[in-house]
Amino acid sequence: MVKTDTLITWEDILPEDAPRIYINNQWVSYEQWEKEENRRFTSPPRKVLHMLFTSQYLNITTKEKYDLFSIKVLVFDNMVVLNDMHLLKLNVGQTFGVVEAAKYALKNPYLKSKDKKSIYYLGAVNSYKHLTQNILQIARGHSALFTLGEDWLVKGPTKSVSSSNKYKGWPQR
């Protein structure tokens, strides 16, 4: 196995000319979609999703630190559109997880007005392919990820039963 020492850059995650519309089983730019499909947005999206993720490469002013980002995704009947992206928080740390994301979403002015059942946390993202694959899985309903609207995330895990008392009520043999 060949190990490369190439550094990941923000262009690997979201290049300036990255296709932002998924239609006919491929990602295309807005210009391509408008020209080839001769279309306009004529109806509202079926769903509006917000994808949160961390990256240490997208924000060039804080290299080597994990920052939190959000991408607004519009889901139409036959199309997915990456609408806009926001830098939400600087230096959240490498261990920023789904519980922290759920708690943060309750306090952040941009996110707290959004439906929590439309917000997903993808974790650390280091490539455009990883980002778009996750977005497509969620948009199509094929993802194992759950939304940040799940109450148990913020409340934390329920009290666990110790192993010595786990089967206390069971008949002894």
C-alpha cells in the first residue's frame, strides 16, 4: 500500500467550480443545468435539509483546527441542490460529535429557527465525494443517520443498569 503525504485542501472538499445540482444521476453546475435542461425553479422544494459537518481544511484562516459548517440542501422531486453554506463556529475540536452538534443547534441563532428534524450531522468531512454521497443518501431517505431533532441526543443516554442487577427479576436456575 502506497502512503501519500499530500495535504487535503479546501478545494478537495468544496471546489469553487464544484457541481451543486444533482439531476439525471450526475452532479452538474447551475449553468449546465440551466443550459442543458432549459429549466427554471418553478416549484418550491419538497424538503429543505441542513447538513452540519466539521472540517479542518475548508477555512483557510484556521488551518489545522476543526470548524463547524452547514450546507442548506433543497430536495425537489427529481433534483437535489446544494443551496448555500455557512461557517457556524470556529475551532469546535476534533471530538465534536453528534451530541455536541444537537446542543449547539438549540442555541445557534441560524439553526434554532430551523426544524430540528431537518438537521443532520455528518461528522468530519474531508472530500467533495464524501460530502455529496452523504447528502444524496439523506435526501433519498437511504441514510442510517438520524436528525438532530431526536430528544434523546440532548438529554443524553438513559441511566444504564449495572451488570450485577441486570437480570435481578429473572428466575434463578
